[in-house]
Amino acid sequence: MAEGFLRHYARERKLALEVHSGGTRPEGYVHPLAIQAMAEKGIDISPHKSKGIQPAELAKFDYVISMGCSDKEVCPVNFHGVSRD
């Protein structure tokens, strides 16, 4: 859902963003209730698939936004990103 919202509002504001999302335990599908809730907001996430994320992948992004990640192997509590000045 977060990826869907960010893609939608970035496109609406003509922002050139590359957006990726991933979870710690991907199921390979997006829950039908999430698709329904987003459709009620006018955002179609039906083609999306759930994807995983690995710690090494985080370093390649300029920004990482964590949403309640409780899997310490993937989202260590001390991860604050790296400045790319």
C-alpha cells in the first residue's frame, strides 16, 4: 500500500522517483483487502506483488523508510542509512 500511495502521489506531482517496497515475510501476493482499500482511494495496486528485502539491498537506496519493521535481521534498530553527499 505504501508503494502504491508513493507512486500515485509522485506521479500526481510529476516527481521522477524510483519506488521499491519489500517486506520481511513476503507471501507473493497482495492481500485482496489491501487492493480493495486502495481502489476506494482511486489507486490500483492489483498488479503489484509482495516482495522481500535483504539488508544488503538497503545500502543502494538514497532513502529508506521503515514502517514498523520488527525483524531485526532485516531492519536492525541501529540502521540510520548512509549520507551520500
